Amino acid sequence: MDKVRFKLRRWDPERKTYQTSEYEIPVRRGMTVLDGLIWIKENIDRTVSYRASCRMGLCGSCGMVINGKPMLACETQILHLESNNVTVEPLYNYEPIKDLVADFHQFFEKQRTIKPYLIREDVEEQINPTREYIQSPEEWNLYIQFAMCITCGLCYSACPTTATDPKYLGPQALMNLYRFFADSRDQAEHLRLEIADQVDGVWGCHLATGCSEVCPKGVDPALAIQLLRKELLKRSLKLYRGKKISELAPPLPPRNKSPYRAFGEAPEFTIEKAEEKAREFNILKDDRVR
Amino acid sequence: MGEKEGRRGILGWIFPITNLERLLYTLHRITGIGLTLYLFIHIYETSMRMYGYETWTATAEFLENPLFHFGLLLVVLAALFHGANGIRLILQELGLIAPKPTQPVYPYRKYHRDRKIWMTTILMLILGAGVAVFALRDFLILLGVM
Amino acid sequence: MADGRLRLTIYFTGALIAILLLIHLSLFSFWFVEGGYYTNMEWENVSARMGNILWDTFYIILLSAVLLHSYSGIKGIAYEYITSSGGRRLIDVLLTLIWLIAFVYGVLPIISG
């Protein structure tokens, strides 16, 4: 069993400084950095604070800077780091709360400003939905990559513009903006382009693509920002034609005009018939369905 | 410097270096600032021409110096990098060579460059390096090596 | 694309500079010009070029493009660092002033013949 030295760069909220704590922990194959932190909390130091929840890369809580790169602690195996020293820091470009816990207040504040919900003209239908909107697999493919985001916030840590500009919307918010822009069910395309077209919006990005590199879900925010710029360019050259908007699904055909009629009338279902069928195929042991 | 609300400040413009484009971004910014400084020096230096033949010749002789020649080489190399990378950025940033979004499949890829992006990046770097060969030979002559 | 103007200026002038600067640099090159750098720095040759209206236009376009490009670039960088609207206005005024002076200094030796 290997021993690995964990160096935690911990924020002390009372003294408002960082301090480093070192722990030596035994490592087994398959053990993640999050497992290491849990081991430290259980066996050595109970004051260590970190945020984690699902431990399988779904909730996006355990983003940390591990050996200088933003990663999810639960998806990073200690032995895969191939180093006897593991440095864990709170995520960059966030206000730290305590130890490794970062404050996501601004992150979600920015996400809110881009209106991350479907905006439609038929408001009444949205409040009291009667039917679903029709969307083809091709239209779904336009945005599904960007809908995979788990808001772990690693992209903000890798982004150079976010490092100094608190107004910059950031990779996640812009990516989310494109996700709703590209969704055929959304009708607020011009509003969304207006939000993107700011010095601190799309034009703050310099294509360092660190955001896409560190994304644990393969979302590629840099691509979304490029696509937004493409639409803005098209719009300024008066080439923007608008996108296809999903319509409400047509009402279902009445029951007696079932589309399945072509295959003959469906047999009426009764318990007796089912029991008979079951007996026929020797499924029932005690001659009873219930 | 500039560390507001836990932000990294100017240090965060350089680190973490996660991938190629991140490094090119840093180099682009550094060469850009350097070239701007050189531009001001260059404008000052050429403005000497206004004061007539003597001043101009004196300036030319003052610049006749291996140290300045080496500095000029650095400036030309920086300009070539900045230009070649800049053309890549124009094409890529405006989404002109952007790939179509695709549904990510596990295991998720790191930053995905499709063939168009790779070709542009490599082509531009080769183009920049190719012109740099011309520049290098010239400066070897200037330095009296060739 | 109101707020994108800064970046679009960078793109357009950048593409222009890429072409013009190659011509500018090749004048200094021993590959293309006999005597290269030394010939180019001679008073007579410089004066001959500055007396030519085509070269004058070329240099004024190059100078304007380079100054616009660097102005937009430095402003973009400064905007990332200074984010308050008052600070940004100050940057606008300061940079415009510096770059105007640079333009005057750059253009005078070209048009002085």
C-alpha cells in the first residue's frame, strides 16, 4: 500500500488567509482524491471542510484544483496523478468560504442573468401546458452537448478572463445562453443575442479553451461561444434568417380513430383471458394471477 | 494584483496552462504588449527623419549594434508568431471553422479539435516558422555570422 | 454588434496588417533587396520612398492599421483588468490621447516629404 502526501491549501475565514496542512494517507488502487479527503476527515483532522455529494461525477459539487488543474475530486484517482504529492486547493476565481469550499454565489448569479429557461410567445401554454413541443433528433443534436453541463464551475477556474474581470459572464453562462439559443423550442433568439453581444459577454472570450479542456462532461463551452459569435456576425451582415421554432404537437387522434386500427382491433383485456394465456404457456404455478 | 473576490488576478492570465491554445493565448498577449512597446519606439525612431540628414544618419549608426539587431530579431519573430496565430484566431473565434456540436459520449473527451481546427493551427504555425527562416538568415547576415 | 466593434476592429486591421507588414519587412530582407537592411536605412532611399505618393499612402494605411490594432488590443486587455465604468471611461480617454500623439508623430515624417 502506497503512502501519498496530501497538501491542502485551506482558507481560514477568520484570519482571511490561506494556510497549508499536510497529511499522509494510505492509498489503494481506485481510490479517488475525494476518498482521500474523506479518509483525512475520518481519521486525522475533523476540521477539514470540503463540498461533495454524489461521488460519481453527476452533481458537480466537488470541483477543486488538484495539482494545479481544476478537476472533480470524485473522478480523479490518486494513483492516476502519478505523484507522491497531491496539492488540493479551492477552485480558482471564486471567493473561498472555508478550506476547500468555494462560494458559487456569483456563478449562479451570472447564470440567472442569461435567463436559463425557455421563453415563448404562447405564455398561456407554458403555464398550463396541454401538449408537448415537437423537436426532431437533428434539432435536439444542436444543443444536447451544452445541456450536459452539471454546473461544477471548473470552467471558471480555467478561464483567464474570469481571473480579473468580475463582470465577464464566463464560459458556463455563455454556453448555457447558447444552449437555449439553439433550442428550437425557444423563441427569444434576439433577446439572447442581445445579452451575448457585450464587451463582458461573448467579446470577453479570447479562445484560450481552458474551459473546454477541464470540462468533466465534454461540454465544450469554447465551441458554444464561437457559435454565438458566428450568429452575431451573421446578424450584423444581415444574413441572419432566424431558426426553426418548434410547434405544439397536434392533438392525439380520437380513440375510435386509432392509428393502430390498421393492425386490427386490440383485444379487450380481462383477468380471465390473461390467466388463460398464462396457463397456456405454463407460467402460472398456482393457477392464479393475483 | 487585481485579486478581487478570490480571483487570481493577472497570474490567472497565465496559469493554469491546461492545453495548447491556453499557451498560445498567453504568448499572443505577451507578444502583443511587446510589439506595442516596440511600435512606440519605432515611431520615435523614424520621427528622427524630420530633423534632417545628420540626425537620421546618427540614429542609423546608433542602431548599428548587435544588441539592437538581436532585439529586432526578437521583434520580427514575435510579429510572425502574433500574425500567424492571429489569423488562426480570426478564423476560429468567429466560428468560421467551428465544428458541429455533437452529443458527448463517455469517456468524455478533453477539448476537441476537429480536423479543420488542427489543420489551421498546424498550417499557421508552419507558415509563421517558414517566414521566420527568412528572417533568421537576414539577421545572421546582420550580425556578421553569415 | 455594437460591443463587438472593438474585437472586429482587431480582426479587420489584423488581416490587413498581415499583408502590409510582409511587404514592409521584405524591404529589409537581403533576400529581396540588394543590401537589405543597410540599403533600406540609407537617407536617400528613405527620402525617395517618402517622396512617392504611393509609398506615402502605403505607410499611412499601415501606420493607421497598426495603431488601431494595438489601440483596440491594449484597450481590450485594460478593460479586463479595470471593470468599473468610470475606470473604463478613463482608459478610453487616456489611450485615445496617447495613440493620437503617436499617430501625429508617425505621420509627420511620412508627409514631410
